[in-house]
Amino acid sequence: MTELRGQMQSSLQCASSNFNTPVPTSSPKRSHGDFRRVQRIEDSIPFPIPGLAADVLHMRVKEGSKIRNLLRFATARMQGEGKDSDGTSPRQVVFTGSGRGVTKTITCVEILKRKVGGLHQVSKLYYKTVNEVWGSPQQGAAGVTMQRTLPAICILLSKDPLDPQELGYQPPETPSATSEEHRRQGELLRLAHSSSTQHTAKRFCLHDLRVCPAQMSTELTTACERSDD
């Protein structure tokens, strides 16, 4: 997912200029603060992932969505706590997000993969078109329609095996791989803590040396004598 985050960060930087509040071309002197967005219409496009199940669970992640609410619902459904009308639980879930909701989408997927093990994954990056209608409270002022192109992501998690040749496929994380990752993270944290401690100790020693070099020399000599004994 590190490469995926890097790709999306670069895409978001390219599209960052599209997030500014639009200024109407009909009246350049009018402040853009007078306009308010009154409607937002997203293009309805099919999922960019082929072969989705008929009962796939679709989770739409927006900028203001609460991660805990999304995960509570998705986890319950994928673990079989929530049943469909025919008494079955979904075996696939699709997370979609665009614009500033992309990072939150990836976060939801990573957490769900740890809550529900053995999930196959396919990730797709694409762009979607959004039409926004901005209106002014002034009488007789014409509205403005802006069209924006936003980066978007679609991530499929499936209990059933997926095509490993599909672009963006990731196999389930094995327990050994997960434990090895945790071990490496622990070693890095210990190393960082050790380096920080050594740096702090060195900083204090240099400070003491500047304040009282004679005292520091005496302490170092005493410490060496004790180590020799």
C-alpha cells in the first residue's frame, strides 16, 4: 500500500488546484465569497474492477465520513453479523473514495484487513468528473456550473480468491508475514529510541563539558578507574 499511497499523493497534488472556490466569469469583480455551492453531481460510472459479486457491499467514503462508523458496519457484515434479505452475508466489499476522501478510503481498507483475515485485494486508480453548481444570494445573479476532475480509488476486498493476474492484485497477508512486519517495526522503534537516548546523553555530556570541564574530566577518570578494577 506504500506505492499506492505515493501514487495517490502525486495525483492529489496535481488536482489540488481544483479545490479552490470558483469565481464566476460573468462578473470578475464580484467576490467569490458571495457564492455558495448548492448542488454537487458526480458522474455515475461502473466499478473499474471486473467480476464483482452480485451481493457486493459498497462502502462510499467521503471527506467527512467517520472511519469508526464505516468500519463498524463493514466489519459486522463481513463477519456474518448482518444478513441480507435472503439470509446470507456478503463475501466481497468495495471501498470507493475520491478527492480528499482517498486517504481515508485506504485507511478503512487497511484496518478492515486486520479485523477480517484472509481477504484478497484488488486496487484501481482512476479519475471521475464532478459537476458543481454555485449560486449567489444576490437577486438576479446567475449561477455558475463548474466541472472538476478528481482522482479516485476503488478497492475490492474478497473472501473468495481473485485473479492474481489482475492489475492491482494483492494476496492475503499470512500470519508469518504479519508477525515479521510487527517484529521489524518493533526493532525500528527500539533502534529509534536507543538513538534518541544516546543523542540526549551526548547532548547532556557536551553541556556539562562546556559548563565545568574540570569536573567532567574528573568524573571520566573515576569511571575509567572503576571499569579497570
